[in-house]
Amino acid sequence: MNRKLTALLLSSLVLPGLGQLYLGRKMIGGIILVLVNLVLILALFVLLRGLSPLIASQITGGAISITPSDVMKALDGATGFGKAVLAAFFVVWVFSLVDILRTR
């Protein structure tokens, strides 16, 4: 398997930016890894921010039984921002793949 295909598989299936690091492009690989991690942390923040009132009400109520419908209702207000975070991850992922394909 050639190096470019291995790099493409690393960035597409494992984590964007790993392919660049595999090819020795440390600067761009590090930047992509930082961007991906920031987007994932932001996604976690959005998820926890939406679910925190639900979790708090369940804990203070004594019973810890959260149903999937409760989760969907709690996250209903964060769907727009959640879609934006997902789009940002997709853009970084695609950039990583295109960057590998354009390298010589």
C-alpha cells in the first residue's frame, strides 16, 4: 500500500490530521488535529449544555431514569447550533482529505 493511500485512510477513518502527520507534514497535521479537537469539545459542550437541566431535574427528583424522548426534548433547542458544529467537523474532515489528495 502506498503512503498516500495509507495517509488517506488514516485521515478519513481514524482522525483527520493523522494522514498529514504520517506524510511528515507536521504543521498542517497539527493544525487539523487542533481544529478537530476544538470542534469535538464544542460538540460535547453543546450536548452537556442541552442535557444539564434534564440531568439535574432527574437527580434532584430522586429517580434516575432518562428516556430517549426526554433527551430529544432537552436537545431540541440546541439542534441549530449542533448542526453547525457537525458542519464544521465535516468541513475540517473534507479539507483533510482534499489536502492529502493534493500532496505530491
